[in-house]
Amino acid sequence: MPVQIRSMPLDWDDLRVFLELARRGSLSGAARALRLSHATVGRRLAALEQALGQTLVERRAEGYVLTPDGEAVRAMAEEMDERAQALRRRAGRAEGLTGTVRLTMTEALADRFLLPRLGPLRAAHPGLDLEIITDNRALSLARREADIAIRLARPQGGDLVTRRLCTLGYALYSAPAAADSVIAYDETMAELPETLWMARHMAGRRVALRTNSLTAQVAAAAAGFGAALLPCVIAAAEPGLRRLPSPVPPPVREAWLLVHRDRRDIPRVRAVIDAVTRVFEEESILLAGGDAA
């Protein structure tokens, strides 16, 4: 649908706010991502709609939904944003080992494994800042929602450079006096290999707790709610958890590092890639489930 634009000038900051709102689906999500107040996000959205003379979003119970005009504007704004990101990528190659590198991964992997092992990176490059985004969503590397992603599935397609980091071993864990029950993911995680394995091999056992959080599963297992299928590297760091025998071998997963092709040679990004890769190589046995009883 063609977008009719009035004679009023467009403000790129208004478009940027609208684009973030379209991506997040809520004022609060856009405000957090842009570090703005709710009022500022709402004001810039209203200014953009006034400049275009069109309603771009509808507010519903589940959040903000784009109108047909909003979808058309989003497509154009995405293209503009991608061009802007390309310019930033070119400029970033000259910045050296200063500035910010954004990494996205799961919360448990960041908090309980990677971050405690990144001290050498900080010591070697004190001018380098890290931004860690713990989010289950697949953030866009092309739009620079993140510079580097660590994901537990091999990516398909896209202009990305990928590297397999490790095999991630799993096992059943519980507290010594735990109840004869299990801890599982909720329905939002129904397609995970861990969920499918538990459903197949722990069928009939009482599910004492369901959650969409691995960190919550670890805490629940330590509190005695029952047995949980956990990454060995995460469970091994939790005092009071013991590894249990399982009826069949538990699943294994692979961790992959992803970076956009245009960003891999930026010195600060390369330094972080090298540091992260080194950590995974040094801890490969622990990650695979060895020495993690």
C-alpha cells in the first residue's frame, strides 16, 4: 500500500521509535530498548502519525498491532535502518578496541558460565564495553540488535558467519532429599529437546513445577521440588545438586556463535569473538558433561 506523506517534515527519531515499537509490540519494551520514558515513546509515535496523516498502530489487549499503513511504513523504516546500520558498520572498523560490543544469549549461559570467565578480556581491553542481552528471542544481527549471538541451535540462512562452540551435555539433577517428582518447562518451551525428552522418558511422574526459565529450574531443583534435566555445566556450579542416573542417555545440544559478515573483522568485535571462543574451548569437557557429577 503506498504511503501518502504530508508536507510536514519527518523526524528520523520518530521513525526509530516507531520501528522499535513495531519490533517489541509494547510501549514499555520500546522504552526500555531505547532508554526513553513511556511518555516520550507515545509522543514520538503521535508526532509520526500526525506527520503522515495516518494511524500506524492499534492498541489491543495483547499489545500494539500495526495497521496496514503501519506495516508499509515499517517496511520502509526497516530498509532505512539497515542502510544506517551498514554505515555504522563501516565506521566501526576504524574504532579499534574501544566502544561497545553487544552479545545476546540465554540468561543462564551468561550469568552462570560465560561472564565469570571473561575477566581476562576485561584486563586485556579495559576500553571495551560489553552489553549482554539475555533474551529468548532471536535478535537481529543485521539490524544491530546485537553484534554477536550465542544460540543453542544451528542457524539457517542469513548473511551470517557461524562457528560451532561446543557440545552441551545434559543430565538429571536433584537435591539429596528431593521429592519423587520432576521439574519441567511450560508449554511455551514445548519444542525444546529437553522438554520432548522429559515428556517421553519421565511420563507418568508428577510435575511439581513448570517454568519457562532454566534459572528457575535450577533453583527449584536445589530447593527439593524434584529432578530437573539441566545442562551439566550449569548444574555442576550449584552446591547441593547431585547427578542422577537416567533411563536412557539424555539429549545433547550444540552452542553456536553467530556474527554478521560485515562485523566480524571490526577489531573490538573480533576481540570478543576470540575471547568467547577461547572460553568455550578451555571448558569443552565440562560443557559436554564430563567432570560434572
